[in-house]
Amino acid sequence: MTKSKVSEITDPPISLGSGELTIEQVVQVARHFQPVVEIGPGVPGSNGQVAYERVVASRAWVEEVISENARKEAQGEALLSAYYGINTGFGSKAGRKGLGIEDIPWVSRNLIVSHSTGIGDSLHPEVVRAAMLIRANSLAQGYSGVRPELINLFVRMLNRGVIPIIPEYGSVGASGDLAPLSHLTQVLSKRPSHGGMKLDDLPADYDEGGKAYLALTDQDDLAAFSEVKVIDGVRFAVLPGHEAMRLRGLEPLELSAKEGLACNNGTTFSTALAVLALYDAENITRHEEIAAALSLEALIGFRDAFFPQVQSIRRQTGQVGTAERILALIKGSTLVDGDLDRDPRYVPPQDAYSLRVTPQVTGAVWDTMQFIRQVLTSEINAATDNPSIFLDLPRAYKAVSGGNFHGAPVAYAMDFLSIVMTDLGSLSERRTFRLTDPTLNLDLPGYLVKDVEGKSGRTSGLMITQYLAAGLVSDCKTLAHPDSVDSIPTSGNQEDHVSMSMNAARHARKIVENVGYIISIELLCGFVALNWRLSYLKEKLSEQGRAEHDRPEDKPDAERSRVDMLEIELSRTHQAPVAGVGSQAALEVIADVLYAQGDALPEIGVQPTTEDRFLQPYLLRLAGLVKRGELVEKVFRQVGIVLTGSGGNHDG
């Protein structure tokens, strides 16, 4: 997709209410503008049809109880039946007395405008689009008592690129993400047509409709908009919310009974942030396995720690998978030491922990993310507002107050994700440190750039990349403090235990972003280090190189290093220094991104030099490569690993 051409999407549309929405579908809608099907009598799939029928039936019950109260009111009855969220106030202001028929639209409207009090930077449009899809899918389960028109308005906004602008702060994850969802609902709703202040009595510039991004297509005239932003390649106009709706042929709704609370009550924004964070974390963790393979080869590591026998006696599923994939990536390498049927040339065959425990750490990350995926898959298909309407109850009072709005499942899941991704970043930084430190990197150049002879100290090489990785890891450690252990009571102590799920999800998303850069740094250092190792070994093993350099065979056995033993083996067996099939594929993809474009960067780290490189462009290109996922796609294809699209599960 050309991101600026939103109208060109041709992927199959997604239907709501079936209980079958996936993490991948949320990402497709959020990032790539995949269409969504409106709910209706002919909604695709039997489950979707059942959900639509529940929507209609639950709405009919809401309208029935409102009509019943209207009859009581007309007959002069003083005490109307109170149905929470339908004809009452909220939280500690609920009370036991039902409000009159003329008050009901204002119950919803007042809830939305009073709760639209978020502050801070605007959430990324992809987060808002994910939230809109999740909220529509929640309402489409048929337990919320809303009109089908409301659900379909969410869908039309998604399909036509109207995206409410949402401040990032304001939710404690208690009655759901109240403030963010209220800001969203401002755009799709309007003032009731009667019963409030006259518009003439309000200031001329008073606007309750919020603000919105409008995703622009090639048919839009950019000159017609006073403010246009480009966010990750997509052009957005910034407009008053109702103006954005008008330009896409959409009319805001006057909210009716239950609909205000149904719109702003639930874990929607916490879950939207969580889904995107998890999806990105899975992608980054696949890249971490490739980075680990490059580091293992550049540092002449051992295969022993990756043997299936080692993994089988630990009995951890993720660990088995990570070890299998790394062995596949380094298959055919003449650098990595030992194999199942070949003794190690250097003993004892034991690497530092940052290399040796990669299966244990990365595998545990995969196992944790698999659990998180299960939690979030349930959450995006859940009805999370309150009260829920259960028509199959034998009693007449069908509205049931529960706590499905509480964000604890999402908060815990995001705290877990923050913890494991921080540790993954820490592991990667330790390998980067080992690659760059001249006392640990087994004769690689100090900081991976070799000075011209006699010019020692003129260059810094890749020294600062490890500083950056260290700073990012430290930031992750601070952000990874669990948010779910905190609770500050709200709403007059009616809501006396809150989840802080949105804080947990925001922090997890930032940690995942940081770790993406940390892994990109290791990929850059591993790329430079492995290329240098291969180039230098080829030079030393040539006839001229053997004549010019000290021969490791001439050293006493006790003084031979790992590098010496490698050179001796390659020389005796007449083998060339070769990287594993996966590592070699990774080197080629990275080289293509850095060097083979029209705006190619200068090559780095192979020849002795007196000149450093401006490193930021290298890192940013690799970070973009990681985000797009093409490195994993090409490398895994080369070694026969098939991505199944479900967490860390791969078929090799």
C-alpha cells in the first residue's frame, strides 16, 4: 500500500461481533486501513449474524424499559425504576431514582463532555484506529444495549479515515479508559436537540465536537486544509471533529439511553496500545534471534548451548524453538565451534552468558508473549462496558452490573511484557558490549573500526552505539516498574481499586520501541563485526597472508586462542571462512539496505581507516528494516522457517 493512498486498500474486509477478531486483523485495520464490514441482517458468518440479533434484542429491551418509565412518568408516578447507565447518574452519583425521559439524552451527553478531560501529546492515529475497531467489536457482541447505527458509525469512520485526536493521559483503567473514550465519542456524537442551553446562549467558539485527524487521499485538495501532518507516511488534515465527519459524509449521532456509558466504559485504549505493543514485540524478538546469531558467529561461539538435548531436559517450549531457529541460522558456518558429531576445537566449549543463555531468555520471552496473546485475543473479543444486558435471565431486571471494565488482565499482561522485553534488551546490549570491547571481542578491532597503522586513537568507531544501547536499557528498566501494583481510589471511593492498565500499556509500548532500537544496534554491530571477521580471516588464510602474519601453529598449545584454533582448523581442512546460511542472508539484506540504494551510505568497518562515519543514518535504516519485518521474512525464508502468524510459533 502507498500509505498516502488510503482509498486503494483491497484486502478482504473484517466483520464484527463473531468473537473471531485477531491480533493481526487489529493491526491491519489500525496501520493499513483494511476495511471493516458494517453489522446488519446479512452480516457474514453465522456467529456475526447471531451477534447482530443480540444487538437488536438488547437494544429493544433498553427501549422497552425507557418506554415503561415514560408511561409511569405520564401517569404521575414519583419514583421511576432506576437502571444504571440508562436513566441514572454514574459512579457514586448513580442514586436509586430514575431520571425522566427528557433527561436521558443529557445523561449520555453530559457524561461524554465532562469526562473529555485528557491531557498530553496526542496518541498515534494507529492507536486510535485500533481502539475504534475494538470498541465497535465490543459493542457488536450484543450485550451493551446500543443501536446498530452507533456501531456502524464507528465502522464508517474507520473506513473513511476519520480519526479522533486523543490525549494520552487521563485513564486509570478503572471504569475503563473513560477520558480517552470520551474524547473519541465527542467526535461521533452531538448535543441533544432539546432540553439544554440554547446554542445562542453559548460562546460562538465553544465546540464540544473535539478534534480529529482526517486521512487524506489523492482526491483531496491539500490546499483546502490549514493544517496537514505526515505521520509515518500518511497525510492527515487536523480539523474540528464534526468538520472531519462532514467532509466524509458522516452525521454525528445524538446519543440515547445507555449509549454514552457504552461508548466510554471499557478497556479499549489500554487494549489497543497493548495489541500494537505485543505485535511489535513479537517482530522485534524474531530480529533478536537473528542478531544473536550474527553475534555468535562474529565472536566464534559454540553450538553446544543450542543443542536440542540441552533444551529437552529444561522442558520449556519457547526455549526449544529459539535454539532450533538459531541453529538453523548458523547452519553451515565454519566459524561457530563444534557440532553434534564434531568435537569442539577449543575446550572447554563455554561462552559468556549473553551468548549461552539466549535460548533460555529469548524462549521465556516467547512463552510470556504467548500468554499475553491469549489474554489480548480474549480482550479484543470481549464486551467490557457496564452494565451488561442478559436477556436470558429469568428475572425482569436484565441489566447486570459487573466489573468487566476493569483493566487488570491488560495491566498484568503489559507489565509482564515490559519486564521480559526490558530483559531481552539488556541481553542484546551485553552482546553489543562484547562485540565492541577490544578486551572481550576475540581480536575484532576495538569498537569495530580498525585504525590505520600508526594512527591509533584517531577514530572512535562504533563506541557510542553501546552507550546508546545502555541508555535505552536503563530507560526500559525505569519504565518497567509494574503499573498494576498501584491503585488510587476514584469516584468518591465507589471505584476504590483501579488497574492503571493504560499506564501499563503506554509504558510497554515505549519499552518495545526502545528495544527495537537496541536490537537494531546489535544488528549493526554484528553486521560490521561478522563482515570484518570473514574478511580478515580470508586475508590471513591466503598465501600472502600466511607469509606475512604469525602462524598460530607455531604457538605452544596452551597459548592458542579461539581465533588461533579456528585458523588452524580452516588451514588444515582447506575450508573457507563462511557464515551460516541464515547469517549470510542477513548480511546481504542489511548490506542492501545500507549500501545498495541510490543514496548508499559509505561502507563501514572492513578496511583500516582514519575517518569515522556519521552513524545515525546507519542505525535509523536498520531500525526501519526491523520495523518493516523484511529482514525476518527474507532470512527465515532462506533457512526454511515458516512464520505462522501466531506469536513465537514457527514451522521449520
